[in-house]
Amino acid sequence: MEFESPVYHIISVPIEKIKANNYNPNSVAPPEMKLLYDSIKNDGYTMPIVCYYDKDEDIYIIVDGFHRYRVMLEHEDIREREGGKLPVSVIDKSIENRMASTIRHNRARGNHDVELMSNIVKDLHELGRSDAWISKHLGMDMDEILRLKQITGLAALFRDTNFGKAWRPAEQDEIEDRKDEKE
């Protein structure tokens, strides 16, 4: 029999029939969970949840996609819009192979390259997008945007920023006056 990838057989499964596995080491911080919610709210579910179907229990156990599942559990607006169903891709593997699949899925996502993210912030700024727009649509806080702008080294990215006057270089006579006061 020729192999056919599970993604060619996506099914719609009621969320009540889907359960989390008990071994996933992956966690997502609150800002990224909010971004995932925003992504699903704006784009819909674009990737299926990967599950193993347990025939004895008649449930689907998550291999990958726990946080996409969580979004539906925690957000009534998403659950209602989706009719309480998630897109599921089913794999039929032993528990140890499911565990390995979970880790492979998690690790294969990788990390964002800081320099490339800096260039994206720069490009969006040059397209006229505000820091507030970038923050909202890319799920970044203002400090992260500032750090990414600093990496590009372009003064134009800071032209609309007000900087405080925390200090100014002292004049030589002020320095001498301070010395005199201390003596």
C-alpha cells in the first residue's frame, strides 16, 4: 500500500470528543496565547489538530495542536463560530511514536530570527504602520518593538519618538563649581 499523508483526510470533530494527551512538554506564554487567539479569530483554523483516535474510548487524543484546541475551549466566540468542531488530522501510531511525533512537531516550529523580525518591523514602519498597529497585529509589546527597531539601526524608525532629557553634558565651570561645593 502506498503511503498517503493524513492531511489529505481532515475530518470535523466535536470538541467534546477531543482530549489532551498527558505528556506534552510544550507551553505557550499568555502573550503568544493571545496572538494565537487573534490569529484564529482573524484567519480561522488554518491548521488541523493532529490526533490519535482511540476506538475503545471513542475519543481523539491530541498529538499536536493542544493550544489551538485550548483557544476553542476558552473562547465562546470561536467555539460558536466553528460550531464546536475542530479540523482533525488522524495518525495511527503507538504511544511512544505519538510522543515522538509531539516533540518533533513542537521542535520543528523553531524560533523567529531576531534580525528578520527587525526587518519586518522596519518594513512595516516604512509602509506607514504605527507601533500600535505592529503591536496589535504581530502580538508584540512596545518594548519588543523598540528593541527590534534598535537592531536595524535606522534613525528614521525613531523620528516620531519623544525622548526625555535625562541628562546633558555638564559644562566645565559647572564641574568646577561642584568640586568647590564638596570641599
